[in-house]
Amino acid sequence: MNPKESLLTEIEAIPESSIPELLNYVRYIKYKHQFKLEHTEETLASFFNQNEKLETAILSESLLASDWSTPEEDEAWQHL
């Protein structure tokens, strides 16, 4: 007998008056599992979004350096 079958057997054996309590507990477990999945997805999405921004900045640095590293730019910003 697999765990799901065992659970169903146990459910069949409990008193009718305990069904609402059991149902609440099952819903709680389901909600907790769903919350963890959603939270994990949000965390991963945030991580990859931040990682993309960092990667873009790093890749842009050499291109922008060619524009910024000129005598004209040095002269323009010399007073700061």
C-alpha cells in the first residue's frame, strides 16, 4: 500500500466529527506547499533579474569606456 492509499484508509477510519478538522489541516498543508512554491519562484525571478542587470552593466563597461576614456571627456570632468 502506498502512502496515499494508507492516508485514505486512515481517513475512512476516523470519526465523522473529526472530518472538518482534518479538512482544515489538509488545506493548511496544501496552502503551505503552494506558498513555498510561489515564494521560491519569486526569489528565483528576482535573482535572475538582478543577475541580468549586473551582466548588462559588466558587458557595457568596455563599450562605454571607449566613449569615456578620451582626452575630451577627461577635460570636461576635470573640475569635479
